[in-house]
Amino acid sequence: MEDAEIVFAQKLASGEPVTRKRALRTLHDWIRKESASKGS
């Protein structure tokens, strides 16, 4: 795993709700962007 992936995984596993929510929002936005680019 790359450093960015490790940090992202740690944020998703965080016990702090705000940190988890931000990480989930980032993941959601990335999935949307990837889905849109593959659909074009």
C-alpha cells in the first residue's frame, strides 16, 4: 500500500465521527468522479 492509502484507511477506521465522515465523503466523491469518467 502507498502512504496515501494507509492514511486514508486510518481515517476511515478512526474513532472520531468527523474524521470518518470526511473520509467517507472523499471516497464518495472519488467514486462518483471515477464512475462519470468511465461512463463517458
